[in-house]
Amino acid sequence: MTDSLKQTLSDELNFLLTNRIPRIALTRFMGWFAKIENPWLTKISIAIWKVFTDLDLSEAKHKDFNSLRECFIRELREGLRPINQDASVWTSPCDAIVGAHGQVKAQMLFQAKGLSYRLEDLLGDKALAQQLEGANYVTLRLLSSMYHRFHAPAKAVLREVCYHSGDVWNVNPPALLRVPGLFCRNERAVLRFEIDNNPCALVLVPVAAVLVASMRIHAIDQQLDLTYRGPHRFESHQACEKGEELGWFEHGSTIILFAPPERLFHTTIQEGYRIRMGETLLCHPFDTKLSS
């Protein structure tokens, strides 16, 4: 059997096991299970988790967890994610694997190779979608084993959070290649930031996924999950420093970031690149070779 065929079969099996299941029911169950506070159950669950992923807790601020949820949303020890403080640089909001990225053209952007989706369908806001025409975007995929908190890429003011309830498809590569408009179907939030009087200079779209589909946005003091029923839109005036924590996912998922066209990707940004929170993501044209 060729390596190509093995990979195809592996992807098909992965897709079947993580998507052709009662996704929402299983996600609600896992949300309940992850909150059970029992040290022994938590240790067993983490041990099983390590068998299937590259989970590394050596960077965690705390070594003992009362629940699986505490492990999912763990904090890191101080100093492990230094923030590039150059004012011309925007940093990665999270630990992630870089996915599809480029420029929004004719209101379309790529989900995966050969598969695109409409910006308005993702944002649920025609006016905002039109304002982001020509913007640069990047898809940042968080694995389940990664650090799950996300942070401000630049000094900004959070002006609005818009929540969209939805499905909980897996967001891994096999699913992205098979489910059209996946990000537009899943539960997600649209965070709009003002920078230098530009009311939508920075837009972040955290997208939830199968199993523990829940996210916390600190500025609105709200946990957003499958049981949440409103309100849909929150106004905010929360000033954020670069690197300031914005919230967390309770499982691996995705953040799609939009930036003005004059903000260019750092030379390290390529599909498949593993980036850490605080590393250089975008910079001005004359600074594209800045170190991260």
C-alpha cells in the first residue's frame, strides 16, 4: 500500500469517526464530563488523552487539575510566550498551525485547497464583510493538545462581539476538504477591534468545534456554548494591550484573523507552520523580515 493511499484511508477514517456521529449530543456530553471534579478521573482522562495526542503539560502553570476542563483551559508559566513589543508588529493571538491564508477577493476566501467560502456567510454581517474586502486573512488551527487561551495581536479597543450559534463539525484537514463552508456552519463569535480610529482594523473569528464547543470572552463576561440563547450582539469599549488575554476555548479549534491589506505576513508564515502566541504574524511592508 502506497503512502498516498494510506493517508487517504486515514483521512477517510478520521472524518467518519469525528463527524459521522451525533456531534451535538456528544459535544454536550463531553462538556458535562469535562466539568466533573474528581482528581482520579481527571488523571485517567489526561493519560488517555496523551495516548492519542502530543499533549505536553510541562509548560503548565499548575501541575494538578481537578477536572478535564481545568486542563483544557490551563494557564502557562510566566515568560513562556514573550510578546514581540515592536509597535509595527501584530502578533499571533494563539498557539496554532497556520492554515489557509491570503487576501479576501470578491468576498471569497479559502477554507482549504480548492474549497472557498463567502465572507458574509462567516461574519453574518454584509456591511462588515464589504469593509473587509481586500483584507489579509489567516486561519489558525489549534490542536486539542495546545494552549487554548487567545490574546490580543495588537493594542486595540474591542468594540463588538457578535455570537453565532451553529453546528460543531471537526475543523481538522480531512473535514475542511469535505465540508463546504464549514467555518460558516459552526458555532463562532466575531470580535471587531478598533485601531487608530479604524473601527474594523482587526477582526478575530474564534470558531468552535466538536466535543467541548465552548468559548469564554472576558470582555463580555460570558461563556458561549451550545446552550446559550442570547443576546446575539454585544457592544464593548474594552481597551486591550498587545498580548492581553481575550478569552479561551475549551477544546482545540480555529481562529480566523483579518487585517488591513497594508499589513503583510511575516516571512515565516506558510501553511503548516507552527506558530506560538506572541510571535510575529503581520508587519508593515518595510518590516517584513523582522525576527519573531
